[in-house]
Amino acid sequence: LYVDHPLGQGQSVPLSREQAHYLFGVMRLSVGAAVLLFNGVDGEWRAEVAEAGKRGGTLVCAARTRPVQMPPDLWLMFAPIKKARTDFIVEKAAEMGARRILPVQTEFTNAGRVQRDRLQAHAVEAAEQCGGTYVPEVADMQRLDRALTGLGDRRLMFCDEALAGAEDTSALPDTPGPWAILIGPEGGFSDKERARLHRMDTAHAVQLGPRILRADTAAVAALTVWQQRLGD
Ligand code: SAM
């Protein structure tokens, strides 16, 4: 269970109404039951239920079961699409070990505003579901040019189905260190954006096979390729 609270020996952790409902209403736990907790910083802790109520409760940390396992330093940047497909991208990125998830506004991005808190909640659920000890941060949406500037020296795997002379995935350098993946919107990248990406020494254009994939499929494919070549 993810909690937004410090964890440590003997630490009391208050539960929200939703968490109490899940643990005591759905899972039917009672006082004394063990629950595994993580907060993305202090590792995983075995805690015991000290108070169980309908609207809240308290857990007390007993022992650390695992240190925090940081995923590799990989960011996923993507142009948001329809709500359900955007949720899917965030969920899969969290499961596959992206460290940071950045929605970016490109020229052909149709999605309006992105509800960061809702996407962050999806990342939390995905981390809980896959037994992670870390939750990737979902950043606020920012314009592509600003997001690219924010990359600094970070290498970029820029996925583009349409780029003449695009490298295939086997040409991705094995360079370790920080990386980011960039997935475009349904309308693809504009010529101006492609030109900017091409000028970046740190960007590597990548083809994910001969077919045009939907952006959500492309995100999963790109994360898989990156994990296989450069992940740990
Ligand atoms: N508008 C484009 C078209 O119709 O030609 C398709 C864009 S595609 C639906 C959305 C994004 O997924 C692209 O911007 C790219 O980042 C990624 N993508 C899809 N297929 C890909 C492929 N075969 N190789 C690399 N990237 C791909």
C-alpha cells in the first residue's frame, strides 16, 4: 500500500478514509493484521494495524522488508491523447519502471488540459499493483521545446515512424546514464519539431518497426526496447 507519510521503526501512519475502506471493508483486515507499506523514499515496511475504523485507522511500522528500489534514470515524455489512452500510457510507464513521466504539448497535440493528480494516482496504483517501492513522478504538462531544454545532457530516444533515415532500434547507442523517450501525438511531429529534434546531439531517432503504431502502443514498445537494451 502506498502512503504519503514517512516510514520508520515504530512510526504511526494514519490512514485516509479510502485506505481504511480498502483495508478494513474490502480486505477485511482487523487490528494486528500485517500490511506492506511504501512511500517511494523509505523502502518497504511491514506494518501492523493498530486502529481500524470505518473512516480511518492507524498502522504502526514494525520492520523494513526491502530498501527502495529506484528504477533506471529513464523519463517518458509523451503527447497526451484521449483520456483512457493517456491513463494507459501512465500506468504502463509506471509498471515498466520509468522514473518520471512528462506529458508534453506538441504542435499537433489535441488533448486539452491534463489532470496531473489523476495521472499521478494511476502511477501510484500501478506501482502498488506491480510490487514496486517507487512511484514515478508525473510532471505538469509543458510545451515540447521547454521540455527538450529541460533534458540538459540526458539522451533522448525519439520515436518517429516517418523520419527519413531514421535509425532502427538496434542503432540505439548503449550509452548508460540518464535517458528519455519521446512519443508524439496522433498527428505525429511537425516539420519544425523534427528539425529541432534532429539538431540535438543527444537525440536518437528510432523506428519501432514498419507499421504506424498508436501512440499508446508505441509508448509500451519503446519502453520495452529501451529496457531490453539499456535497462537493468
Ligand atoms: N500521424 C502519424 C501518421 O499518421 O503518419 C502517426 C503518429 S503515431 C499514431 C503517434 C506516435 O507514435 C508517433 O509520433 C511516434 O512517436 C510513435 N510511433 C508510432 N509508430 C511508430 C513507429 N513505427 N516507429 C517509431 N515511432 C512510432
